[in-house]
Amino acid sequence: MARQEKKQGQQNSAASRNEMAGMDLHSMRERAHSMGIDGSSKMSEDQLRKAMMMINKGTDPMMAKQEAKGNM
């Protein structure tokens, strides 16, 4: 069962990366806001992408933002 859950998590991450790859920066910021990342206008595209992937894996949005910005 654990292998199946891990495989599902990897598939979800891959799907999220593919979705984000086709987004423009404005769309990424809107999506980040809807995911609970406030103040995303001060984040780079790479930071946003990293934070959103962390949230998809279960990290708290504010922790993901801080870690993506290197504040931890």
C-alpha cells in the first residue's frame, strides 16, 4: 500500500509540474494566492514553482513560502 501511495504522490507532482510549466507568471501568482501563499508578488517564478510543489506534497503554505525564499 505504501508503494502505491508513493507512486500516486509522484504522479501528482509530475502533473503539477506539467500544469505549472504552461502557466504565465500572472497565472502562477493567482494560483499561489488560491493555495494560501500571500505576498507572492515578491517571489520569483522559481520560488513560486518550488513553494507550490511543496504545498502539493503537504507542506503548510507559509512554511513552503519561507523555505522557497530561503528564509529557513
